[in-house]
Amino acid sequence: MGVSASEGPQIIGIIGTGNISAAYLKIARDLNLFRVKAVTDMDSARAAEVAAEYGIQAMTLEGLLADPEIVAVVNLTPPGAHADVSLKALNAGKHVYSEKPLAVEREDGQAIMDLAHARGLRVGCAPDTVLGAGIQTAREIIDAGRIGRPVAANAFMMGSGPESWHPNPDFFYQRGAGPLFDMGPYYLTALVTLLGGVRKVSATTTTAFSQRPITSQPRAGEFITVTTPTHVAANLTLDGGAVVTLVTSFDVPGSDVPRIEIHGTDGTLSVPDPNTFGGPLKLRLRGEKEWTDIPLTRPFAENARGIGLADMLAAAPGQPHRAGGDLALHVLDVMHTILESAEAEKTLTPRTHAERPAPLDTQPTWLTATLPT
């Protein structure tokens, strides 16, 4: 599978013009990694406003998918619509890059990948934060053996939930969301990128509140009925044998735990927040009493959402891209396996497997612009 070569940046369309669309539109404008021809949204007025701001076209979904110039689409719809929109785009002959998760249901994610393989098309999926300077420098340190053999890791995403700041937080507490599906893709994608795929899962879950009050405007005072676990604790065994403790929670009033720590036979690596592209990155070798700040040696330390798409568009036929659909399907599968393990109260094996994607080059071939400082 490959994106057909052409002179200049590949032409794409964006489906969904919520807040995250600005990141893709800005990187297209600033770094010229791809060219956005058009946007579409169920809110046509919103699409027209975004199109006018960036000097591009607003189209209907049908018009965008039928446009022969557009080789790929970015699916920025709400998670519940990811599968339907991605399948429509693939059926229209477009490569697809989706925001996370790949789909809500495991079967829908598999259907996306099956259709892509059958039609010779590519699927990519966020997060591409793992291609940023922080995670990629961490990968370089691990691959160089500086912490020895990785034996364990801790990963924590713990907070009080989005109802204090999000204007419409209901969906965060429904199936396909919660702390695991909302933020888990960042952590699981980083762990697979750094250490390898997940081959065994055991987990427990709980829900602190059956209803949660909204304190953000404009709906302060309304209540959300919670239908998904809001505190998830999992033990994961990875391909290389490392054992990971992963906790995601919307039930914690405050926390000062590290985001991700990788523990090896010779040292510990403190990895940056996987929802960001930069640092800080710290290393403490066996016998040392202090942490050492590690300078970032890789590009993209600032917000660069869209580099996963650029990497996908530039991949040669037969060459895998890094923020790929198979990795995203594995992450989706692992999240479902975590919840199923908790419900069954036993250790389970994910249905899928994923290899660590190749490290990103220090100067990717598709990067021709000067990075922002």
C-alpha cells in the first residue's frame, strides 16, 4: 500500500471542524507537510467559518469524498462516528487518518483495517505525539541500552474528570470513553512504541459516582449519568517481558505521580506526558542519587499534531508508516481486553498483536520546512 507520488504536498480533506482541526490546519500551513483543500462538518456554518479562516473550501461530505484531487482524509468526528466515516472514506478510495480511538468497538476497528487491506489503502491514527521529540528521544535511550533491559514500567493518568471545564462532558462517561478510552490511547501507544506490544492483561475497575455534577458553563448544575468505569487499574505484560502498571482515573481529586517511568536493570527513565510532544525527560542510573535532565535529540518538541499523517503520506509502497492503523487496532483491542478482564476477574490475552514501529528519523525525508523554535 502506498500513497501515489505527486509533485508538492499531498492534497487532503478534513472531516470535522472541532477544536482539534486547527492543529492540522496550522501544521499544513506552517510546515507545508500536506495541503488541505477542503473541510466539511455537520455544522455547515462552522465548516464555512473554518474554511474562510484558512483560505480553503467548505464542502459537503459527499463532495469531499468524491473529489479526485483529495488522496486522503483526516477523520476528526466524535469517536462514535469514527468507524462509519472511515469506512465511507475507504469505500470512496481515500486513505484515512483518524483521531483516536480508531473506533469505539473492536469489531469496527477490525472492519476498517480489513477494508483498507482489501482496497490497498492506508489507515493511520492518532496519537502521533509518540513521534515527538520527547518519546522519540526516550526510545533512542532505551534502544541504546542506557537503562539496561527494561523490566517494568508505571503509567498514570489521574485526575478529577472533564466536567469542570468541558462545555458538553456527557460523552466522557459513556461506553467508548471514560478515562481509559479517552486518555489510554496516548499511554498505550507510547508504551508499545517504547517497549513492545501487549500480550497479557489483568485488571480491576471501579466507579466512584453513578452521577456527576457539571460545574462548567453553560450547563453548570446539570448531572451526568455514568455508564462506564471511571477508575481503571491494569497490569500488562509486554512482548519483551516488561510488566506495566497502568492506571487511568477520573476519580482522583489531585495527584503528583509521574506520567510514565520505565525501569531497567541499569536505570530508570522518566518519560514526558504522552499527550505532549516535548519534555521533560530524565534519567537516573543505578547507584546515582540524582536525576539527570536529558536534552531532546529529535525534532518536533512543540505541538505538531499531523506529523503522523505526513509520515503516512510519504511512506513508500510496502513500507509501513509509524502511527498506523494496526497499532491503533491493537491499542483499541487492549483497552477492551482490560475492561473484559476486570469484568471476568481473570487474566486475558488480547486478540491482536503489534510490533514496535520504527523510530522516526532525526531528519524525516518529508520534512522540508524549518521547524518552529
